[in-house]
Amino acid sequence: MAHHDGSPLYVSDPSPGLGDRVEVFARTAGALGTRRVFVRSAPDGEPAFTEATADRVTPEETWWRATLRVVNPECGYRFLLHTDSGPLWLSAAGLSRTEVTDAADFTLTAYPPPPAWAADAVIYQIFPDRFARSERPRGPLPSWARPAAWDEPIPYGRPHALQQIYGGDLWGVAERLDHVETLGANLVYLTPFFPARSNHRYDASTFDHVDPLLGGDEALKSLTARAHARGMRVIGDITLNHSGDAHDWFVTARNDHASRERDFYYFDGDDYATFAGVKSLPKFDHRSAELRRRLDAVIARYPEEYGLDGWRVDVAQSAGRHGAVELNAQVATATRAALGDDRLLLAENQFDASSALRGDGWHGTMAYAGFARPVWSWLARERSTEFWGTPGPIPAYGGHDLAAVMRAYAARIPWRSHAHNLTLLGSHDTARFRSIAGRDHQHLGAALLFTLPGLPMVFAGDEVGVEGVHLEDGRRPFPWDPAAQDHGTHRLYRELIALRRGREALRRGGLRWLRAERDVVLFERAAPGETLLIQVSRNAHAPMPAPAALAGLLGAPDLAPGEPMPADGPAFHIWETAR
């Protein structure tokens, strides 16, 4: 009945500077009987109401326009609608007849924006040990490593699973960029490439160079150069929360109590704080200015010397937090400042990341809670699998639950952050979505992934049907034998990525949920000059009449306003519509 979001269709400048004036638009259905509209903001903390004017009027709807001045780095606002049935508040949480808190206000932010190229990104995540082997010779394996043949099963749940090395390297990634380019992805995200004592390498033993097992420094430099030559970008992965216990800083700290490195960690005599109670992962103490200086130098050095285009930060929700120490926001701000302009900074966050997406820290976070969890809950067939260690089965959602959860998480963050969150069906830290949802529902999940707001990510292998019932099992080596690939799934991913990259409404457009029922959701993605209508159905359902809100607004060659929406089984439909 009424809508606004932070996209260019509703906000004249989504990335204003301090002092700028920005026009904002609210869209109300004629049936609501809206007579007057005000925008409520709070410059310098003082409530202010600005009356909007009717900018465009049709029998079906009115677009209201008001001007806001961005006085503070973050400008929160909401709309007050005077309607035939009484006053209503329109915030990012939707319409309410009662007073609402500031938590779900729409937010304009005057902090420097993410790099302009990020909105066009389709991310391809690569776990280097499992993607591709090159033919280049390599030295002997370290004593901790256990070699494995490329087709050897993952020994998940058994001792030494994290020490099993399949031999993928960065030279192999560079040699297989044709595959990434053909898929349509244009941003490669590498999980850690630092030396370590595990195949995942989140237990770094140094940040000074690239692991020789992966080809060393020259392999990373060659990979980024080849990617850039194709118009692709590459980001790395780093943990600012902890190191490995073999890290040169930690070894010095344990052996020399008078060293500067001793202050890099939380020591209590011979004991020390860790990540998740794992003794091989000692936790950084960000109260040390020298630690921050060194970490900032690492953040800056790899883009400058190795050609990285940004970073993803592991367990970012924990970095700088320990007991009474609360420096998480400062870690985010300092890291972004060290990274510099035109580079992307994404952070892992498994839960509500709203407090981390205010200010000038992370550009976005991994949307496990606001995207992956609700999609799993709606599309999973195998519900006994845990999601990120949550006790009990995966909950059973209807389409209305899916939309409600997504709206609730999006309402708590600035639109710009929502549009730059990394969306995903799964990652190297989860079971494969295909094993949870099945082939048909994986395809529905992919339709949601590439048509909803955010920066969509494919974990290497998803596009050819790789399965895995557990975190470790999901890290199976890439099946390069064509006979082992699902070519229909690969074709679908290519088509959806091409659609994503070719449509402004999918890359930068707003989101309007139109219907959400048990087995079907219907939503609109719209940008100036382009509107798409997307329906995703997990099962056959009763024919769904086109929403009244579409009457006079949307028309399509195969769907006239007012006609029933398709009632297929597992399927999705995408229409380009005319306003």
C-alpha cells in the first residue's frame, strides 16, 4: 500500500555528502487514501518534519516528494502518512499505525561509499587447495600435511581432516579463469593464502608472504594480473580476530615476556585467550597500537604490492571484543582507512550485523542471517542438518516467513549496506546447499540469489552440482571431468548471472515485496527506466491473482494486470514490465 527504499528510484542521491540536499520519494496506493505526507528526520538529534508534495498522481497511486538536508554523517528518516483511516508511519519495517522506534528508520549515510564497481560484482569463492592443481613443481609437503588424491573422499568427522591437502594452488586458479569468466563471475574471492598448519589456513603462521604450497608470492601476483586483464577483480581473506599458534608474533610473545608482541594477545600467565576455545587460534588484543599498525600494514600491502582489490574479514563480529574490551567498531574503521579508496571491504558476520554496518567500517557483511538462513528454511528438504551449529533441525518456513525475515534484517541497516552485503546459498563453512535442498530447489535458491539485492556469491562447484553434507564434506575438490558435472545447473547459473549483470534493476534497483504465501513469493526490482517482476514457487499452489497494486503500473506480454499468476510446481518466472 506504501513503499520507499534507498535505491535511486526513491532517493535522488544514495551517496550524498555532508550538507547535501537529497530528494526522497514515497509511493502510496490510491486505495490508502493518503491526503498529506511528512518526512520526519532528526538533524543534530532534534526532530524535524518536512511536508512532501504530490509529485506524480494517477488513479492508482501517488508519488510524494520531499527534500532532506544531510546534516549528520547518518541521516535517519521515516514518513508520516495522513490517510482516510488515520495516521500511519512508513519506515523500513513497513507500515504501522502506532509510533515506531528509530531502529528501522530509513538511513542516508554521508560516509564515503563502497567502490562504484562493487554493485556490478558477481562473486566466485575459491578454496585454493580444492579448486585446481597446476603442473608446476612444488617442494615437499610440511610435516603436518597429509597428501590426498584429487578424487579421494573428504574424511570429515575424522582426525586430521583439516590437514588433508589435495594440492590445489594459485597457479591452478589462474589457469582456470576461463571457467570463471564463462560462468559470468567477475570477482574472485580467495579463502586465506597465508602459510598455516591446516588446509583452510585460518591459523596463519605469518602474514609476510603467500604460502609456497599455493605457489608463493609470484603466483598471487600472476593471478591478480591475469584477472585484471580479463576485467575481473580478486579479494583475499584475512582474520583480524586471531592468528595461528605457530604465527611468528605469537611464538615471540610466548618466548619473550618483555617483547612488544606479548601485548598482541591476551595472556594470563602461560595461558591465553583463544577463538572458540581452540588453543591453536590465539586471540588478538587490539588494545595494542603496535598490533593495529602491523595489521593495517598487511591490509594495505597486499593490494598495493600483490594487486588485491579488497578483503573479506573472517569472524569479524569477534575482532576487538573480549570481555570488557569493546573495540569492534574501531577495528572496522581502522581497517577500512588502511585499505584505501576503490577497494572492497566485506566482513563475516553470522547473525544480526546491523550494529557493524553503521559508520565508516565494513562496506557489507556476509548475509547468513538475512539471506542464507531464511532461504535454507524455505527450500530445505533435508532438515536434520545443523546450520552454523544451531541446535535442532532447520526450521520450516513458508514464503511469508522468508519475506518477513529478509525484511526485518534489511530494515535495520542503511540501504547502501544492504545492497553491498554478500548474499550466498552456502560457503566453505556450510554444507552444500544442493545437499540440503535438492537439485530443483537449488535452482530456486539461485533465482533468489541473483534477483534479490546484495552481492551474490557462488562457492566454486555449486554451479556444476557439487554436493556435501557437512562443512568439511562441502569442500570437495572441483570435478573438472565433464562427466562429473551437472551441465543443466551450469547453464542455469550462466543464464541467471547474465541476467543479473545485464539488468540495472537487479544490480542497483529497489525491492518491493508484493505477495508472500506458503509456497510462493512475488517481488519487484525497479530502477529508473526498468522494472522486473519475479515469482519463485517451491510447489504447485493455488493460482495467485496479480496484486491490485500492479493495476495500471505493470504490464507484460504474457501477464496482463489482474490475471492469475502462474501456479507451477518448483519454478521461477521473471518478467520485464512497463510502467
